[in-house]
Amino acid sequence: MAAPKEADPLVVKQLEFLGGMASAGGWRPESTLPEIAFAGRSNVGKSSLLNTLLRRKSAARVSRTPGRTREINFFRVNDAFILVDLPGYGYARVAKERRAEWKPLIEGYLKQSPTLKGLVLLLDSRREPSDDDRAMLDFLAERETPVLVAITKMDKFGNDAGRARVTAIAASLDLDVDQVVPVSARTGLGRDDLATALTNLLGTA
């Protein structure tokens, strides 16, 4: 007999885009529901992973031009929590002036979000963690914000090479293995592991 299929740890029955926060101190939804934020470099595959996580084709817009999104986007999920999509950072072709705008926007959100339960930081499995990635981890550590690291684009590696790559990235950042989830938006690898980790951060597991 086939093994019973495990229940989906995150069934998205309702998903509503609430709007975008364009400037530090600007409009944002009232902080009543718990929030989970997602951050990462502009070309890390964040929008594709969010769509995979939510099991939607286009909840988060996938841009062909990394660095285009300049707002913090808020999505209400199941009337249970807010998923927060932070702008991608660190894309070299984006003007320095625009990159300078993102830092106060992102840090302002993180400092002024009392219901933030944790942040998922996306790292590209094909690249070494950048100075921006390390700065984000340091900033979150200072604020004692729980962090989960999702290592994206794992379909680019075979099993053994993938495990070695995940271990190397975790070691380079002094992270525990249980803080790291290997994922692939293309194959769905790690989707349920990431969903389970989110429910744990939210305290709804």
C-alpha cells in the first residue's frame, strides 16, 4: 500500500493583497495580525518562491528586471496572518539613489512592526552570501528577530552536491542546520518544510 499523504501544513483558502508601503513611515496595514516577512537579494527568486508557498500562480509578481519592486507589499492570508514581501536588495544595476531609499524603508518596517513574528531570508544556493545578506542577519540579531534561512534554486544541484552546498552556506554564516531550509520554486522542493517552519514561527502549529 502507498504511504498516506501528509496533510498540507499551510492551506491557503483566502489571500488578499492589502497594498504597498512606499516610504519609511508611510501607509501600512494596522498591526493587528501576526506578520511574517520575506527578504533577499533582488535576483534570489523570492516572488517565485512565494507563489509556490501560497500555491498561487501570480500572487507575487515575478519581474524580469531584478530590483524593480520598490514597495513593501502586504498580503493577508486566511485572515490569520500577514505575509510581508520586502523589496529585493543589492542588485548592482540599480541606481545608488534607489538602493539608498530601500535601506530606511526596510529597516523602518522591521523596527516599527510589533507583531512581526519572524523573517525568512532567502539566499541563492549558487552564490556566496553577500555583505548585504550578512548585514541583514546582523541587524535582525541585534533586534532579536527570529530568522529562518531559505536556500533557493536547489534544483541546480544534485542530491550530494546540494547537501554539501547547504552545509557550506550554513557554516559560513554560523547558522544551525535547523535554521536552514533548502527550497526550489521550480520543483516544489522544501515547500512543505518552509510552510511548517512558518506555522511554527506564528505559533499556529
